[in-house]
Amino acid sequence: MRSSMHWAVIAVACVSILLQSGCVAGQQLKYVEQFSKQPWQVFPGGRFKASTNSSMSATSMAGALFELKPGGVRELHWHNAAEWAMVLRGTCRATVLDEGKTHPTDTWDYTAGDVWYFPPNLPHSVVGLAPSGCLVLASYKSPDTNELKALSASGWLATLNVDTAALALGVPAGNAKRMLDKSRAQGRSQFIAQGPVQQLASQQPSLPVKRTKAVHRFSLAKNKYPVGPDGSYVNKADVATFPAATEMSGAILRLAPGGMRTLHWHPAADEWQYVINGTVEVGVFTAPGESITATIGPGDVGFAPVSSGHYVRNIGKDPAYLVLVFNNGVFTSIDVSNFLGAVPPSWLAAGLGISSDDARSINYRLAGLPGRPRPVQKKPEAAKKAGRKL
Ligand SMILES: *[C@@H]1O[C@H](CO)[C@@H](O)[C@H](O)[C@H]1NC(C)=O
Ligand SMILES: *[C@@H]1O[C@H](CO)[C@@H](O)[C@H](O)[C@H]1NC(C)=O
């Protein structure tokens, strides 16, 4: 029932776009996707699904969900888009092979709330650990990255002839042939293969690796962040605190029931959103007469392009949690209430075509995460003061 309402809302929004701006069919904005309804692709060691620009009008970013069973191996692979991911549940071990001598490999365990950032084209691999494996939300700085098309070790080996493979792996031709035959027979199932749980967790690498510190891992749980009076917050990982993540950043947004991330935009980043739980209304404003309003729930995704006005409002009875990902290591925001408060109320009254009393009644301090919406009746004096200060 939520789903049919959801699409009804989008259909209405698109109609109003058509009516108001005359955009032609096929150019309708689709800034949300009911990703929760997209079927999983199932592999021996887990499952996977992707949201790209073929299913949503996300012009610069894409995303995916991976679920690895204990012992599930997302094989060694690489792609030319940066990857920012958050573990939503369980535990996994991820490794990334960096270039350079300081941290040749960066292998660490990740639990819920831990983030990884893998720069473009660096090979990485992830395994699910006991007892429950892990669920991972990944986001990419490219609109059409789908890991099913990523370059991988098995995919490359499958292209080699026996003699080349023997030379490359330093093994006799007979061994190389056996390996290639076996690997080719398994084909795509290596995308997420099933391995031996205990050995995966305890066996040492074949080459000595130098462990330094977790360059590519960041734990949101260790962050300090301001919490609103109702418990709403944004807990973020950006390049200031997570220096490896130069091209992407992200956050967990918690909204209490009735809470809202108020009207704002990002001057330097697109935003890709994933709803962990709760039900939210999202609105995106992209041009005069062009906007969408939609209701999305657990497992659904949304997108707000750079400079588009947007908001997220918790319309459910429970707290809502979203993962927000940005295609810039630094993300900055402009809040509409700050902007409105930056000019005298009379100026604003003229600009919006409203009475000066109404202009004075606006709560100019309502930036960011006000928590529960409450009709704040500020005294005109206080409002003026607030306005001046901003
Ligand atoms: C998706 O993005 C790619 C890369 O920018 C582009 O070539 C392709 O046309 C896009 N597809 C759609 C459906 O917009
Ligand atoms: C919603 O997700 C958050 C973050 O993962 C979690 O802490 C919370 O327990 C979840 N709430 C419910 C009702 O599952």
C-alpha cells in the first residue's frame, strides 16, 4: 500500500512537471527509485543489486547493495569510479591494494557504521565473516557503475591462454590449464563466491604485508556530532576527518518522528540517498515549475543534484535513518532559513510578495535539523535580532 501511494505521488509530480514547464515525455525527473522492490541477483556466497542511471535520473552517482554470507567472497576487482561504502549489518573483512610503499595493503574488519573509501581503479575484495556475514551499501562517483561489469581477477584469467597464464602465475602449464578450466567453468558465480569461513578469517596472506593504520576505513561510531533536542542528527565522514576520501563523503542522517532536514542545497556536491529504515517524504526542486515530491521507505534510494533545493522529512511513527553520500570529499550546505534571515524582513516581504508581519514571523533560526516541526511564534523583536545576527 505504501508502494502504490509512492508511485501515485511520483506520477502526480511528473504530471505537474509536464504541465508547468512543458518538459517532454522521457525527460521526466526520476529522483527516487523504489530500490527495495528491485530483485536481488543471487550468487553462491551472497547477493547483489545495483541502482544506476538506467533506473533513476542520477546523473553522476550510482549505488549498490551487497549481502555476503559468512565465507562469501566478493572477488578481487576494480573499477574506474571511486567507491564509498557503509556496512549496515554484520561484519566483513575488506582489503584494498594501494599503490606506493607506505601501505601496500589495507586489510581490516568492518562492522555496522564503518565506512570504506576505495579510490578509482584500486583493486579490492570483501569477505563476509561469521556469524552473520554482512550487508553493505556502496555508492560510486559515476552514474553507471555496476559491479557486474567491473574488471576482476577471474575475468582477466579467463581471457588468457594456458601458456600465458602459466608464465604469469609461475606454475607448470598443466596446473595452469587445470586452474583455467575450473575457473572458467564457474564463470560468473565468482562474482560472490562461497569460501571456507574459518580459513578465510584465520589464514595469513602468502606474501608478508606491512600493516600500518586503517587508511581506507573510518568508523562513524567514533564521531562526535551535534544532536538536536529530539535526537535528530547528521553524523558525517568527510575528507577533514577521513583524509583518504578525497572524492566522496557521506553521513548517517537520523530524523526523529516529525523531524526534518529543512530546505537546503549543496553548492558543490550531488547527493545520493539510501533509506535504512523509516518512511520519509523527499522533495527536490530543480528549476522553476520543476520539482518532485515522493515518499520512500526502507531500502529505497533518492538523488538530489548539485544546487537543487531539497529536504527530507520523517513522516512515519518511528525514527528514520538514511545514508547520504556525496560526490565530493567536502560537502557544504546552504540552508534556506539562513539565506532568508540574511536580509531585512521588509526586503524579504517584497521579494516573496508577503506581508511584513508574515515576513517577521518566520523563524530564521530554523536551519538544519530543528527536530519536531513546531509553529514557532517568535516575537518580532527576537526575529529581527536573529535576522541581523545571521
Ligand atoms: C548513464 O551514464 C553514462 C555515463 O555518463 C552515459 O553514457 C549513459 O548515456 C547514461 N545513461 C542514461 C540512461 O542516462
Ligand atoms: C534503524 O537503523 C538504525 C541504523 O542502522 C538502527 O540503529 C536502528 O536500530 C534501526 N531501527 C529499527 C527499528 O530497526
